[in-house]
Amino acid sequence: LRRRQVPRRCCRARPGVSEMRAMSALAQCMAARAAERGGPAALLEASLQAKVTEKMAAGARRAAVLVPIANVAGAPSVVFSVRSGKVSTHRHQVAFPGGHVEEGETPLEAAYRETEEELGVDFRDGFATVDQCTDVLAITGTIVTPIVAIRETELCLESIRHSEEVASVFALPLDHLLEEANRQLRTYDTRGTLPVFLGGPATIWGLTAFILDGVLARLVRPCLDQTRR
């Protein structure tokens, strides 16, 4: 895949010690809670999760996405991509990096492989997995596994060399995403009531917003509350 050429430079010479400690504390907290839980974090009610399990047993296609949390410009942030017009589905929509699980792959392997293909090996190698969520169902019928990963060192968005599948990359601070003023609920004819996130360069909606909402509420907020005491 041809990649957009950008200068390979850092946004800042070095992130602050307090910033690195905050990211490390967040990563340790989320990983510890995942280990204590002993399984994926639930994003769906039990009855809906059972329907996803049924579809999986019936042979539904599988995919995985990476939910990347990084220190961007000094703030713990979630990184998003905007899909280009050269992809077959969800054109020009905000998404997490990811794609279909290939034969012989685990969802974890697929999430990182697709992330490397979309955003480059340097981006992928900076992240470490801290948690995984239960499978959710996309409107296309594909079953999606969200993998949550954290990069403790600073991420410079300007240095990302993304593929032609991606139009642009942006990040929003966790504090921004957790602010109630930046979250709304919207009702769709075929999807019911779902969250959307505002205040960024593009509206975050659909499955990406649903996954983000669950990760923020169940995984991120409890650890931010704990580490900021």
C-alpha cells in the first residue's frame, strides 16, 4: 500500500515526566483490572451478547479493531482515523484501525496487523495491549472484537505515515471525550439510540462511538478516577 510521505519528526523534544507517569499509571490500572476480571470487558447486555454468540456460531465474518490511547501533545488521548474514499465500506467515516480476521489469526493479531497496514509499523510498535472487550455486531453483520492498547511514550500525529485507506488521523483527549457536553444520544431508525461524540474535526458515531462509549465508561473512567486521587 502506498503511504503518505510526511517529515519524520517529533512534536516535542521530550514529554514531561509527569505525563509519562500518568500514562504508565493508567496502563497499569487498566491491565490490573483486566487481569482481576479474568475475561473481556462486557459492552453489551447479556441478552444481546447471546445473539452475537449465536451469529458467531452460525459462521459470521469476524473483524477486530484497536482502540489506541496515547499521550498526544501532553494529554492522554484516543487516536482515530478518518477512512478515505478508496475503501469499499464506511467511506469518510471516523474509525478505529482494524479489519477482518484472516484464517489462522486471532482477533488480537488481526487488530495489530491491520493497524500496521493502515498507520505503519512505527505506530503499531508503540502500543501494548491492556484489555479486550466482548464481541459486538456491526451493521454489516460482521462480528467485531475491540482490543484496547496504550502507548506510554508521546505520539506525534504529524509523523504517522498512513496508507491510502486513511484520509487523516486525529486525536481527542480523554478529558474531552468524558465531558458530557461533548457526548449526545441520537436515535436512528434501524439502530436505536446510540451515542455520538462531538467537538473534534469529525463527528464520531456508529459502531466506533458505541465501542468508545463502553471503553470510556467501563475501562478508562474508573482508572482515571483512581489514578488522579
